[in-house]
Amino acid sequence: MSLRSCFLIDDDEDDREIFALALKKAKAEFVCTMAKNGKEALLHASKGDFVPGYIFVDLNMPMISGRECVAELKKIDRLADVPVIVYTTSSFDKDIEDLKKMGVNHYLVKPRSFSALATILKTLFTKKELPFLLTSEL
């Protein structure tokens, strides 16, 4: 597992691009693999040597939802210890609680500003203890 790598699963092309730019702004020198939906993500994750340091999953995606994608990723033994961060626009309490019960490490509601995202990513990658719900107030 390379802690200097991450896997972003998000169907929104703009959100993928913003995430990559925020990684650069955070000076997080990560290799970021991206998938545009859950189906593509699971195909990539099934490769025997693929073990990212972090997995970010959007909830609202076509074909395979983020929730289903997380459940399938959790079944892959070599990915069991990889931190999973839900990265979504949903701030519904039920989503937050359900995903916490599924074993997700953090829940990040997509911030409205690019700077806030960069700050959150920098904090996430440098601190050991963080709250489950990640916000721009970190």
C-alpha cells in the first residue's frame, strides 16, 4: 500500500478535476487514480496489485451507487485496511450514519470552495486523528 496514492471514484468530471487541482494546491504529492463510476472502480480495484493509500467515493453515481461500491470494495481483502472517505454533496444524517456503520473512515461533504477542499485534504493526509465528519472547520 502506498500512502502517497489515492483512488477517487466520482462520476462528475469537474469534481474529479477540482480534486486533482486541490491535491496540487495542498502540496500533496500523490498519484491519484480516478474512476468515473462504481463499475469502472471495481474493475480497477480487482487488479491484484492495486492498493491505494486512500479511497474517495462519491455517493450519487449511476450504474453502481457509491454505497454499493463501498460495500464491494470492503469485500476485497487487500483493500480492507485502506481508509475510505465518502466524498459527496449529500449531508443527510441518515447517509452519514449508515456509512459510518459500513466502516467508512470519514465522511466529507464536498466543500463549496476550492481552497477549503485543499485545506481539508492537507489536514487529512497529515493528521492521525480526525473526526468522522470532515468539514472546512478542521
